[in-house]
Amino acid sequence: MSRITSFLGRHKKALIVLAVLAVAGTVGWMRMNQAAAAAQKAAAQQVQTFTLEKGDLSRTLSGSGSIQSAQVTQVAAAQTYPVAEVLVSEGFTREVTDSPAYDESVPDKLVCTLCGEEKPATAE
């Protein structure tokens, strides 16, 4: 026993440093384990599980509104020609009998596209 007491007396400072290091290491290890356990618990709470069933998927979309073109272009003829003569009144079209016996350049009658009224064609 005297050997132990003499050893402790000679190395008292070193033994105190070792004891402090052991206590500090134990406290640090315990805190790291607590932090790891808390992280595992938080991760376990964030995980959600679902039971999957085989089936058809469908999705219906509906909407309303207006459609507008992203690009608008104005069309114009490169050349202009004057109209020499208008042979019908406004709203009337020329109907020509489709037969080789008739001259297709001469209309048989004029028909109004708005009201359906018919007029005999006049040779001009």
C-alpha cells in the first residue's frame, strides 16, 4: 500500500489531468449519443408509410377562358388591281346552270346570300 501512496504522491498532477480528461470525454460521448438519438427520433417521425393498391389513375382538368395567338400577322397583297365592273347587288351571288348547253359566263339568276331572295339575271 505504501507503494501506491508514494506513486499517487509523485504523479498527483498527471492523475488529476487524466481524471479531468476522462470526465470530459464521458460527458462529450453522452451528449453525442443524445444528439444522435434525437436525430433518429426526428427522422422516424418524418417518415410516412402507405399501403399501395393496384388500380387505374385518372385526372380530369377543366378550364375556361379565351385563347389568343402568340403571333399576329397582317396579310396584304403585293399588287393591287382595280375592279372594272360589279355585276351583282350587295348580298346577291350569281348562279350559273351547270350544263354544256348554257354559256357559263352568263348567270341564270341572282340569289341573295342573306335572305334567299331570287332575281332574274339581266344581260348587261
